[in-house]
Amino acid sequence: MIDIIRQWFPAAAFKAATRQFRADVFRGLRAPQKELPCKYFYDNVGSALFEQITELEEYYPTRTELGIMERHAAEIAGLLGPRCLLIEYGSGSSLKTRHLLDRLCEPAGYVPIDVSGGYLRRSARALGKEYPDIEVLPLCADFTRPLALPACRKVAARRVVYFPGSTLGNFAPEAALALLRQTAVLCGCDGGLLLGIDLQKDPLVIEAAYNDRRGITAAFNRNILVRINRELGADFDIKQFAHRAFYNAAQGRIEMHLVSRRDQVVYVGGVPFVFAKGESIHTENSYKYSLPALTDLAEAGGFAVERIWTDARQYFSVAYLALRHSGPVFSVQCSVIF
């Protein structure tokens, strides 16, 4: 069959995205605890750096989740069912997704969603060549906002969102709950969510994963400043910000910061921001869940946990969540699906 890939990148979205980027940066740098949304890590360079991180010895999540997917992909594909439309949040290279695409029964299509347009295009082209019988419909978008999905040629029996990599852990509990509820609406009746979540464990293991010896995570963290310099006309001196990552036991999360090495003033688009020596920009959280906490979050978000798979050490979990049909916390508009 002909390689079918439909590029769906609205031209008008580029300027809007830049305006939103500037607004988010200004808002974050004016906060009492300076902060930057972690979604802005993922330009082309940041996406490539993250792929390097996933291969690091210290970074257990990716290889552990891959192991779970390799062992249980056939069972997972069976739960997803025939003719499902697979939608992936933060698709990146779609490495884990291949285990599903290899085993799904007559999938209606695959919609990889990512904020890094160039990276998404390249990954989608590669997938289209590898899976010529599956319609690949890349969508450059922020999945935390309501989505308008591209139409697929085949009639889909159901929508299933795949959200791997423990990215849900980057959201504070309230925001994670809001995203689950939004996802339930996107999935619609009989839909489901396949979710990767990092589990609580020895803090030393967790901290090592975010402080690799090669300094790639540090480069990934600082790259957000490089992007602000390039896209918003800022003058961050990258060397004057140190990477710091630590486990906050009280919050059950890893925190990543960029710490100012000296007193300094940084200009973003001509607007000054003052940094004291030792002051930090909070760039990312990564919450670690217990299995009971994961179940509670899923149920509050409108889902029921059907199955959870873990590795032998219980470092990581992959859960299949089905949309609940009783006791709704919110309204799901079934009539607009398909």
C-alpha cells in the first residue's frame, strides 16, 4: 500500500504558540518562586536530548517501561480491541508504541501528538514507512488543551489514548486530575487510557536518574534557557545557571531547578528579570505514585482501573484504564465521538 501520512500543522498556530510561550515565560519569571513550564523543554534539541536521557544507565524509567510493554504487548493490544484509534500524548520517537502497532488488530489509525513539530514530522515519516497499512496522522499540539483530532479514513470502534513515560507525573495532582477528565471526554464512550506511571521507590535510585554522570539531564534542563534566548530574544548566560535535581519526600516528587550562580539581571524581549545568587527557576516536577494512589486518581478522573502491569522490582507500572459508565464526576459527550 501507499505510505499514507497526513501532516496536520495549522500555520496560524505558530504565532499563537509563540505568544503563549512568551506569556508563560513572563508569568513564570514574575512568580515569587520563579518557574518555567516543562513542556517548553521539547524543541528539536530538547527532544533529541531527552532521547539520549532515556538510554542512560541511571535512567531506569524508559527501559523498565519498555520491558513491561515487550512482555505484555499482546495482552494489552487485546484489551484495546480491534479497530481502535490509538492517540499518543507526547509521542516523541514512538519507540514504545511500536510494540502496540505490531499487535493491534486492524487499527483505525495512529495519532501521535507532540509539541515539537520537526521531531514529530520525522518520527511520523519513519512510522509511515514501517507501517504502510496504518494511517499515521501526526498532530502538532499541546495535549493539555482541548484537541480537535484529524479524521481517519477507517471507521474507529473506539478511541484509546496512550500516555507513556510517566509524563502524567510532571503535573501537580490537581492538574493531573484535570487532564484525566479532559482525556475521558476525548476518549468518549467505550474509550480507554493506557498510562505509564513511575512508582515510589528508594529516593537514591530516583535522584540518580535525574543527575546522570554525563550531564545530559543538566544540558536538557538548561536547553529551556537556550530556547528562550533564541525564540524570545533573551540574554540568559547559560553557564551561570546550575542544574539541580532532588527528591522532595514530603511532596513525593523529584524537583528540577536551574540555580543562579551569581547576582544577575536577565532581559527577555527587553524586559528585565533580577536573579539573586542561589535563586532558582523551578523547571519540572516528577511525581512518583503508589498503586493505591494511582487507582484513586484514575477513579476521580472518571476511569476504572482494569489492569496494572509492573516490573519485578515494582519500579514502574503500565495501567489500562477504561471509561466509567456509572457515577459520573462530569459529563462525557458521547454523541460527538466518531
